[in-house]
Amino acid sequence: MKKIFIAAAVVTLWAGPASAALKVITASTDLKYICERIGGAEVKVESLAAGDQDLHMVEPRPSMVFKLKKADLVVRVGLDLDMWLDSLVNAAKNKKLFYGAQGYVDASAGVPLLEKPAGKVDASMGDIHIYGNPHYWLDPANARIMARNILAGLKRLAPEKGALFDANYAGFVKEADERLAGWSARAEKLKGLKIVTYHGSWPYFAARFGLDVAGHVEPKPGIPPSAAHLDGLVKKMNAEKVKVILAESYYPRKGPDFLAARTGARVVTAPVSAGGAEGVETYFDVFERVLGELERASSAGCASSAEVCGGR
């Protein structure tokens, strides 16, 4: 009996490290969801940002440093959206997570970027992203690229589990493609719909589904709207018959409500990430919710012109 016990202990010690789940830290809840889909039971994933949080404005905390110290992999949005992550990784001093290391993944690698600034960029232009618009995850076609980058990171750390990760990746991509086909068919009715958005979060979504972004509540990225800017936007919306305002769930409602009251437009309050609103639990749920609310708004399903079609 003693020999059997010793043998079992040896086997346990030998198998333990190989079977331990990889600790993954992501910058966003969408990346967390994709990591979990590809890694399955072989990963334990935490997102530093909440789904209802503006990724520009995440406040670094000591607890985040502690999590990164123990992590095997970090997955970031990239494109200078989550620059707050740099100070956290540096503070954690976990060399596995440094730029170019095995445990570093930039999910934006290979994404066709929109709105790359031309010419000189300075502070007078507002919160401009020098590499291009970083809200690329709001085009579901980019899910394949994001997932591929995550897959490569997981396989670097656990090559012996590569076949499992490959199978999970294939399953995720198959579902993403099927959902995109369904969303594209639904969006045919929305093609050409003119919208105003609060922030410049939606160019990838608009390009994918054929929407026309006529303006923004912010006069410049990250700059609160002035009365003069809102008055000008009212004139533009009335002239161009813009009847939908797409407002990210974490931005103030004062500006969108002002515009709605003076133009008859409908406000759609939209989550931009998994967990960004009640019932929006996954990356795919984001598109289901936003498309559904746009359908409702564009079909004049609201009871009055100033009614909010989206829901917090």
C-alpha cells in the first residue's frame, strides 16, 4: 500500500504543473470572453476593466498589479487605447508579460485599421489615437483576427495543448462567421441609416453594417460638447434628417437628450463590450443588443420622438 501511495504521489507531482490552468489577464471583457472560448478549461481569465467601463479611463489599482504578477499571459486591446496597462505591467515586473515576450498578446495585430490620422497630430485635436481608431472589436469580422492572436499566445505557452486550442478556435470562428452572416442579413434594412454617435466608437460597426455616421456629440474626441456645438449639430441633424443617436452606455445623457428633444431623434443607449448592460453577457450579445435597438429605433417603434430606445 505504501509503495502504491508513493507512486501515486510521484505521478501527481509530475502531472501537476502540466495540468495547471494558464492564468490570463485581459484588458477588456470581450477579450476575456474570446480567451475563455479558445482556452476552455485550460485557462483562468480575468479582465481588468468592467464591461460598462470606458476603456480610455481605467484607473490602475494595486490589486491589478498583484494579478499581473501571477499571470502567464496578458492580452491587450492595443493601439494606445489601454496605455494604462503599461504602468501596471511595469509595476508587476513580470518579464513574461513585457512587450515581445511569450506571454504578451496585442489583439489588434493584423486588424485593418480605420481613421489613421494624416499629418501632424497635436493636443488641439482632442484624444486622437495615433495608430488609428482602436474600437476595432465592434466589427465582428475582426473577431477572427483577435482570436487568432490569442490562439498564438496560448500555444506559445502550452504547445502540448495546441490541438485543443486549435479545435476551440475553429469552433469559435465558425460561430462568429455564422452570426455575422445573420447580422449582415438583418442589417440590410439599416443600410444608409444616418446616425449621430457620442464618441467615435462606431466606425468599424458602421462600415460593416452600412450605417452613415453624420456627426458626434463630442466636438473632438474626449472633449465635452459645448452649447454652440450642440446647436450646430441640431441644425445638421434636422437638415439631413438624422433620427438616431447612438450613445455609449457610460457617457452622460445630457447631450443626447438635448439633441433628441430638438430633432425628434431617438436615443439608443448601447453597450460596447460584454457585460456593458443587463443581459449582455458575451461578446456576441453586444451585436445582438445594438442591432436590435437600431432596428427598433429605425422602424419608429418608440412611442414618442424623445423616447429612449436603448435602456441602460
